[in-house]
Amino acid sequence: MENSQFKVAIIYNKNKKAEEGEPEDLYAEFDDESVPQAIKDALLINNFNIDILEADKTLYSNLENGHYDFAFNIAEGLYGESRESQVPAMLEWLRIPYTASGIFTMALSLDKRRTKETLLFNKLATPKSQLFKTLEDKLDSDLEFPLIVKPNSEGSSKGIDDKSIVQNEEQLKENVKKINETYQDSALAEEFLPGREFTVGLMGNKDGKIYRIPAVEIFVDKYENSKGIYTYEHKYLKEKQENSDIAIMNPELSKKVYDLAIASFNALGCRDFGRVDIRCNAKGEPEVLEINPIPGLHPDPEHVSYFTKACTLGNIGYTEMINGIFMFALQRHGLEDRINSSIRKRIFQTLEKSDKMCE
């Protein structure tokens, strides 16, 4: 089959304004139309036949009738605690191979508590925490204040504001109540880590090789009244300011951060690409906060898409980044030759250089 006949669906959720009565940040994880268009433009170097599909209630029939050979999935899903697994489930039902992680990993990673249980089972450091399904749940005696309280099944800093750090049980209950009622979700309270914060991008799978992308350090204290955390307001509503840059670490910390990121990526069964958020405790030791198997891919590196920013800092251009993700997905199905040979060579060269930057 010629590439011009190789049909690819780019699947995304379209960002829109929350309606009256809905949380202001309900659609924060969704993308504006520039993102799937930028992905399409990057993939067109291979002469694919590409459609952009919105992951709404028409998606299943559009996929079924579209006769697609592959899908590039960045959809967050619409409703429910396992919404990120909805599109992968549709694709597997229709036997359409796709980029990024599978059904189970998508569901697991969205549940912060279950993610922590998986990390702890694999002896990977993560802050101590407790899940509060209702206000009646009692605080564990071994959990120490200050705590940070956030929705258990949300991303993109949703539900995190300047009152999310709590110092006592009264403040804890206020946050649990807000999250239970606003998001219809359990609240996760975890011990607050006061150290440096990093986000680590990773790409790959072939023969178990994971390419490291230079860690980005987030300087949360650059925001006024940040209280040491990066809130939804900082991420989306404040004027743009430089609050992150390539992380400068000593060799010992660097090894610990990257090793922890890769081990966590593998523990959750992530594929093709992903981002691991890490913060250091009071002793300077890194611990995993969250794992995102489909981080944002906005073409503007100054947007809130830290994966794109990390790639930019690692001298990986947007075209190489998108085609690299797609190439690793294709490799899992023996189709890597679909990627233009010159771009394939360029991808490996840039990823090798990026990986060396992390040594």
C-alpha cells in the first residue's frame, strides 16, 4: 500500500467554554484546533491520507465508516473516572492500531491513588497519601501536615488553587468537600514535598529502549503567592511568564530523577511517549507525583505543554517529535517504514543527542 492510501485518524477532544453550573476548568485538558492541525501538518511529510476527528458521540461511527489504517490518539475522553481509556477501547474494538498507551494504562494513570499503589508495589518513591471519598473518612494517623489536596481523577492542575495546601483537619475537610461536590470525585490528600519540581519527557519502546528528554524544572515560586505549588490559575489564567527551564542537576540527582522516571513509565506500561512529574522531598530525594501517558502536544513550546517544551530544550523539533511518537507506535506493528526514511534517520539522531544531554 502506498502512503497516500495509508489512512490515519488524528483523534482529539475540542476545548470549549464550560457551561453555567459546570466547573470553570472542566475542559482544561482538551485541545484547541491548532493542536490536531499541527500534528497533521507534521505527519503530512509522509504523504499520509489524514483526517482529524473529534472525540464526541459521533466518533465510533466515524471510525467504523472511515476504514482507517492507524490512529494518532490525543483524546482525553468525555465522562467518567476512566475516560482516557474510552478512545483506545473503541479503536481496539474496531481493530485500528493507535499511538500511545493502551486501555488499562490510560485508566490506571488517571486514577492517582491506583497509580501510587502501582508505584509502591514496584518500590518506587511517591509521597504518602490518603483517599477521601467522603467527609466521613478519618485522617490516617501516620499522615503529616502540610498536605496538598487534589481531585483523584483529574489532570492539568484542575481543582488545585492557592488553598490546596492544608495545615490542619478543618482546612482538609473544606478541600475534600469542594472536590467531592465540584468534580463528583474523591479527593487525594498527599504529604506536601517542599523541594525542587521536575517534569521528565520520555519517548520510545523499541527493544525496551526509552529515550530521555531533558528534564524541565518548574520554578513555582516565580508566581506571587504561589505557596510552593503550581495551580490551575498559574497554568492557564495568569499572564505568560518564564516559570520553567531546562533542569540543572548534579550527576547524582540527575541519575535518580531519570531512573525514577523511566522505571515509573515502565511500571505503568506506558508506550511510545509520556511525561513523569517528580518533586523532591525535604531531604532532596526525588518522588513521583503523577504520570501522564498522553501529555499535551501544543505546537507552541511556551504554551502549558511541558512535553513540547522539553523537546524544544532537547533540540527536538515539532516535526521530529510528532513523527517520533508515530514511528514508535508503528514499530509495535511492524510498520515503521511508513515514516519517511530521511525523517526517520533525523528522529533517531535527535533522540540520541537528547538522551546524551541527560547523562
